[in-house]
Amino acid sequence: MRRRTRNAVVLGAVFFAVAALAYTTFADAAEYYYDVDQLARLSPAEASRTIRVHGRIAPGSIDWRPAVPELDFRLEWGGASVPVVYRGVRPDVFREGLESVVTGRLEGGRLVATDVTVKCPSKYEAAPSGG
């Protein structure tokens, strides 16, 4: 009987450890982002940490300085916009009007980015309908 109880306790501990590991792995892997128009509603605690922000690259806002390298642009969504500064390699498909998700911190009213991901337009678009 003792052996059966010990095996049950060990099995329970292993199950708990695996469940805890799975939970923390999936919780860390879930990446959420805010739309640009939601930034004004962030609490001070949320605004002070690294966040991901989704929006569209505003027309006429791109300023790329390859010598630095530094990229300034505005991200807009839902009638709101935020200036973004990013130091690093400019994404190949980066251009006005494309959707982007920017990872960074809000500092002095602008988003200081550590990563810029651009949603690529599909190469395969629907053929025009008609006959």
C-alpha cells in the first residue's frame, strides 16, 4: 500500500510540473498588441513597459537615414497616430499604407521601437470578376 501511495504522489507531482510548464510556456508565447487608438487609454504601468502596437504606416511620414541607420515614421489607426523612431535595418517591404506591428516603449509621446514587422501584401490577389 505504501508503494502505491508513493507512486500516486510521484505521478501527481510529475503531472503538476508538466501542467505548470505548459501553462507558463503558452502564457509567454501569447503576444498581444494594442491598436494605435488604444494607446491613450493605457494605464501608466502598461505604458511604461515594452508593448506591441499595431497600425498603418502613415503616408508622407517615412524618414529613413541609412547612415545612422534610423527610421522615423508615424503609425496610425482609428483616427489616432503615434510617431515612431527605430534604429536598425529597414524592413525590405516597408512602405506607406502597409500595416505594421511595432515593439517598443512609449517615451515622451513617441514609440521608441526595438522591432518593426510589416504585414506583406499578398502576391496572390483575387482575379477581377466578370466575364
